Amino acid sequence: MTFALGPRASAAGYRLAAFERTGSTNTEAIEHARAGERGPMWFVTSEQTAGRGRRQRAWIAPRGNLAASILEVMDVAPAVAATLGFAAGLAEEAALEKVSLEAALRLGEGRPRYALKWPNDVLASGKKLVGIGLEAEAVGGGLAVVVGIGTNVVAAPEGTPTPAVSLAALGVQISAEELFMALSDAWVEFRGIWDKGRGFAEIRRLWLERAAGLGEKVAIHTGTMTLEGVFDTIDDTGCLIVRTAEGRLVPVAAGEVFFGPVASVGAA
């Protein structure tokens, strides 16, 4: 099976560049933007060798996993573009639910349960399944926004801050190509709701309905400090709001999040 856009994405005018193997789909997207590409265009592979996640961590996709990046040049501020990551999480979660239908019927109560982890991960049964990273760069005509989405389809990395899992290990036997087709169609829906940030209130509502750890104890490691409290909500800019033991509401723009018992002892 080869990579192809879903019917809804094709009808909406999206285009696709598929690679048998590449260093980074995000890099491919940014380089195309510098060369004049304005999107919307997907860059996708089932084997990525030099990707990078948050805090410049390696983001490697062994053959069979999915690395996909969507490029669009738009006239928005960088802070607004950053909220597109929440729409990406919703699109990925919707695609996963679609491709997991057979497994859900077969596994019953043992089926994988997906949740969105702030800021840009998708968890399956509490383990990291998907990482989402955003990059932006000013180009002629606006801001080139690239959303990279990496999914552990057949294999998961070890030694990650949050334990990782693959769809195969969860009993979901699908290909990267099948998942991408569903993702490209779901993206059209949630990108449309987001609407250059004008629809973020609705995205925020939908995201909170699927949020991991909402109302639970949380610890956020920012690199210079650790903040502990309860995950209260996200605000209208996408910041995580922590309610401290003293009752203060503290906004967090970036950091590593740990929930529950892990939060109480701190996680490295």
C-alpha cells in the first residue's frame, strides 16, 4: 500500500509528498516553504532517520511507523499558530478512533483508550503513542507553519520521559498508510474548526473533553523549576493552568508534564 490522501483531503485541495525514507518530514516541509511552497501540503514517510521533537530530542521513526508533517503558509501571529497543535491532537485522536474500530470490537474492555496530553501528545492507555511538534518561520507571504505528527504504529522508543507504546502492542493491526489517510481527512475537519485561531474556543472545549489528567495532581518540569498542583484547565491561549496548594492559578506555557503518583515524587 502506498501513501495517499483521504477523499476529504483531496477534495479540499491538499497535496502530498511521500518519501520511502527521509531525515525529517518537518525539515522537508520547511525547505519547501523556503523554496516557495505555500501549501496546504503533507510530507509523509514510514521511516524517518533524523527527526527532532521538543527540546531537540531525537524523533526517529523506524520503518512501519508514521511521520507526517503538514505545511501551510498563513497570515497569523506565532502565538496564534502555536494553538494549532491542539487541533492536531484532536485530528490524530479522531483518526486513531477510526482505524481502531476493529480492535475495539475485538478487544472489548481491553481496547486502547486515547487521551490528549498537554501540550501536544496523544496517550494510549496512559502511555505515549503520538508526539506532535510545531515549527514556524517567516517567509514571503506570511508565516510558514509546520505541524509534525509522529505515531508509533509498529514500534515504540524506550527510555522516554513518559513510557511509550505502539499501536501494534495495543492490538491495533493497521499500517502507517491507513492511519495517514484517516489523519489527512480528520485534519481537514479540525483545521477548519480552528480557522486561523478564530475557532480556538471550540477547539479548546473539544480538547478538554479528551484531556489526560484534568483535575488530577500534576508536576511540570520547566527546565529551571518544578511546579506542582492540580491540572485545572487550559486558557484561551493554550497555557496549562495549575491550581497550587495555596489556591493560586498559575499559567504554564511550556514544560514536561507528569500526572498522578509520578507527580508526587517528581519524574526525571
